[in-house]
Amino acid sequence: MRVNGAVAGDDVRARVAHLLRRAGFGATAAELDEAAAAGYDATVDRLVDVGAADAGAAWVAAPTFSPPLAASDLPADPAARREAQERERRAQRAESQRMNSWWIDRMVASTTPLRERLTLFWHGHFATSIQKVREPALMFAQNELFRTMGPGNFEALTQAVAKDPAMLLWLDSNQNRRQSPNENFARELFELFTLGIGNYTETDIREAARAFTGWQYQRANDRFRVVANLHDPGTKTVFGVTGNLGGEDVVRLATSQAASGPFVVARLWSHFARPVRVDDPVVSDLAGGFAKDGDVGRLLEAMVRHREFVSAPVRAGLGKEPIVYVAGTLRALGLRSTSPGVGALPALNNLGQTPFAPPNVGGWPQNGYWLTTSFALSRLRFASSVAARADLSAVSGLAAGERPGAVARLLSVDGWGAATGAALAAVADDPTSLLTLALVAPEYLVA
């Protein structure tokens, strides 16, 4: 059954604009015109086609990486060794910058934006940071894992993440040995990745940690393996199931718990629609279908077709996180992160959300956190830099009174409230100032 969530007084263009903002990174005015003409359901059909080739991203060159120095490659002389290690660190910082630009530009150019937005969600859900992993190539590989497996089965994705080199390094799996089990991954698997607090016991964590002993990423040959003499082969009990359980068994048990479906649904709805708890009615509506097959792609389709998805509370329910704000602005204005003078990466650093560097295993804060006054000046500086470099011919050729509406169209904003409209009218003689102010207006930041 198709449900497009039409609300009295809404038009197709407004609903489609909302869909493209939440299931992607917004749209250019031309892209929105085309999608609105096709209609809400047809646009959903296109967005949820996770197998479609990403023609836009094909134009964004993927970064390349240098292999890490092996111990045998390092000079014996201490001073020369330190210099070689410092050169490697400088190279890794440069590679990280290029990787950051690549991902932002991929978000901007993507013709499958829902898949890219979902990749961003998983990056925050299974949060891992370059600051500890250090090797950009491993973070890039994890990013590709989220992109390729993210729309599929949740258990399969979680199994892959559990063996992912970046995650193994991030949560100290190489230090998880039967003589002294490390509980880091087991705890975060239950608390942050699959179930949420209150749906497991400390005994479950201790026993699960034993099941993951010996799971290691071996840098020398760049592979995951279970080291037999470090693995605890004894009997374990997790969620009431007893046996010689291994890590894969624990992931299967965790993702099949009754609490897992609502937990994942609530996390996804909170990212794409509005913040909810697991006991919200919309979670109940969606969790039953998700529990049957664990298919994330089908869950996303059910979400954006749900009658509440285009409701007023959802439309005003999220503040744009910095990555979505920056990528969406560049997309709307036809710019790239590497466009001269744009300063996208410095802006993200100043706004507190650098790609591949969440602050901790819990990921980035959400929603209203990003709308505090502490980030207002950084947003204004970014808005000013992009407005100075945007093509404003569609705005400057109009009479001053028509320009605020033209900027709304340029940014795919439904319209301006009275206070914003008055502020924009006051600077309408200067298209650059007009766009700058629009980019920091509530109607653009909360959408």
C-alpha cells in the first residue's frame, strides 16, 4: 500500500522538497521541479532503488592511499625512525583531508542520495574515528561497507561491522584475549548498536566478551582472523542461550532479540524524521515489518511512505547537522567542497562535525545541539563564503520584492515566516547578503 502522507493545505512540491531534504541532501531548483512533476510516490521509487548506479558520484574521484609502514621498513637509527614516522603521519593527514573532500563531494553529486544519507547515518551509529584508527584506508573501506551493505539485512551488516578492521582497532579487539577479556565491543554492540540500555545484563556482556576473544585485525597481512590460542572455547551463556558461543553467535542473538527491531527503527526514524523513543507509536507501526526480515531498505521505504513522515511535527522536527547543512548548501548552489574560497572542510571543523571523526563511540550529538548560538558565527562565515561564490543570476535579475521568493526557490525552502521575510526584505537590494541571511534562517536550518 502506498501512503504519500498528504496533509490538507500541502502541495506536491512542498512534500517532495521535504522528502529530498530528509532522504538525501536537498536538491537544486531544477531537480526539485523534475521530482515534483514526477510526484511523491515516483520520487520515493527512485530514491529507494538501492541497486541503481550512482552516476553523479562516478564523477568524484576516489582517494588513493599509501600502504602503512611495516616495522621492517623503519630505519634502525632512532632519529631517522622518528622522521619516517612523522612523514607517514603527515601523509595520513593529507590523505584524510582528501577523503573528507571526496565524501562531501559525493554527497553533493550523488544521484542515489538516500544511500549516501544512510551511509552517513551508519557512520554515526557504528561510530569509528580516524583519530584512533589512524589509517585513512581503513576508514575508507568501512565507509564503503556502510554504502554497500547499509541498505540490506541488519544482522548481515552488524556481522560485517564486527569484523571490520577500523572497528576492531577502535574498540580494542586486538586486546580481547581469553586470559583477560576486553568488554569494549560487547558492551557497545548491545548498548549502542543493537539493543539499547536496559535490554541486556552485565553477565551478558561478560559472556559475550569471551565469545569475541581472539578476534583480531592483523595489519601485516591486512585481514581479519580469529586467533585460536587467544579465543575462549568454553561454554558461555548469552541472553539465556548456552553453548560454545562465538562472536557470530552473539551478533545473531543480539539482532534477533525482541528489543532490537524497535531500537533500530527508533534510531533511523530519529535521524530521518524526528527524535523518538522506542515506545513511540510510529516505532510500533514500523517495527513489526522490520522484525520479519531485518531489511533496512524496505524499512526506509516504509518510513518515507508513512503518513506521519510529511506531517507538521516531522517537517519541523530536525535541525540540520553540519554535514547535511554543508553538503545540502553546496548541492543547492552547484558548488563543491573544493570550489575556490568555499572552505567546506574548515567550516565542518568549526561546526564540530568533521567526517570520519565522531567524538566518541556514541557518535555525534543530534538535532538541537547543532542550533545553539555557539555555532552561529561559524555558520554565518560559511554562508557568507558560499554566497559570495554562488551563481545568483536567477535572483539578481528580478525586482527586489521578488528576490526573497527566488532565494527560497533556489534553496528549496517552502517559504519564509514573517520575521525572516522582513529581515530578507531589508537586504533584498544585495543578492549576496540576501542569500547569506537565508542560509542561516530558521526555515533553512530546521527542515
